[in-house]
Amino acid sequence: MRFLVFALCAIFALTGCGAVDNIWASDEEVSRASYSHNGPTQLVLLTMLSNRTGAGAHTSLMINGSQRVMFDPAGSFKHETIPERHDVLYGITPPVLDVYTRYHARKTYHVKIQTLNVSPATAERAIALVKAYGAVPAAQCSKSTSTILSQVFPGQIAQTWYPKQLAEQFARLPGVTEKELYEYDDDDNSKVLAAWNPDKASPQPY
């Protein structure tokens, strides 16, 4: 088991799952960024998969409820305009979601986007769970996300360390739809954020 964890850390450090942090945006920052999307209340599981092997590299969960947030456990996606509290990103507007997916999709990885419409009560429960989870250690993106989803869907989602296995479980929930995003940018995905201007972004429709 110890070897497995070390191996996962080595892989995820290159792809999406970084070290634990204690970032805590102020109330003012979170309030200013808060965004409510007029679409259906839903959960969107994002899974980053290797284009070479198909193996999973990172997991995150977007929740659209009273506001739209992204649970990005141990993720490397950071921008000064997007407030974060212990791996929960606030203000997930269409341009932010667009740059988030393009940040992860590149010549070595693509993004599986799985969407499930849920009741407002389910969405709010998921938001409460991600807010309460706390900062996530490296290589535990799928473990933390599956822990949350196992509470939202008891008996249907089990805890797992593996992003691909979590995506396969999520796909079996009734009503899930899927799409995949491929891009072929250089592996240095930091350039995507460096070049991003939220005031001039033209987001893809999701």
C-alpha cells in the first residue's frame, strides 16, 4: 500500500494532484466571486485521462446549486481572480469552467466530462460536503471526491483511489451524460492560465 501511494504521488504531481495547501480566501473575496448559473442543478464529474494509456490522472467535481463551485482536490489550478478555500473554488462562471478544462486538456491528457442533473437538495448537500471536507493531501483527489459522492449516493458510489474507476462508477448512475474534451497544447499547461484574461474570454458552451 505504501508503494502504491508513493507511485500515485509521483504520477499526480505531473498531471493535476498537487500538495496539500491551506488556502482560505476572505469572506469578501468569496462573496464578490459568487456565481449562480441559471441552468439545472447538477453535478459534473471531471476526469483527466492519459491519451497514451487511458489511465486516470486527476478528478474534480463541479456543483451547480445555489451557486456554482468546483471541488478541485489537491489540484494545481490557481488564479488570482478565482478565490479558493481548502480546494473549493468559487465563481465558476462559463469562462472559468472553459479555462479550467483547457488547462487540463493537452497533448498528453484529455478530460472526460460527466453531467448528472440532480435535485436542488442534492446539489446543496454536495456543496456542504465539499466545503466541510478540508484541504486534501496529494494523490487523494479521487479518494476525497469518491468519499463525498458515496455520501450523496450511498450504495451506488464506493470510495476509490483511482480517477478512472470513479468515472466508471459515476457513469452507472441513471441519467449521466458524457462528453470528452481533447486539445493538443504543449504539456506546460501553466501557459494557459498565464495567457487567460477573464474579461476577454469566449467560453465553450457546457
